[in-house]
Amino acid sequence: MHVLVLPARDEPVAVDGEVRVERRLTLCATVDHRFLDGFEGGVLARLLRELLADPSSMD
């Protein structure tokens, strides 16, 4: 697995119908298809997105 973390930057984001500027971090990963198929990768990506969006849920 290769993981790439890009620098955080300010980006416009729609929140509750309003445009706000928030810090965003881009995280990329590649995995060989022989190790992980697309469905499992999607489940993993969704879980990571939810955990990273609310780090306090990892307690």
C-alpha cells in the first residue's frame, strides 16, 4: 500500500446552505487489486472518512 498525504489548505465548503472556508487535507492511497477489491476498498474509504471527520469517535 502506498499512502500520500498532501498539505492542508483552505477550501470553500458548503455547510447548511452557506459557503464557508475550512481547512481540508487530501489523503490518497493505492492498493494492489489482488489484495483488496473495489467493494472492500469503498467500505474502508467510507470508514476512514467518517473516523477522520470526527476524531473524538475513536475513543
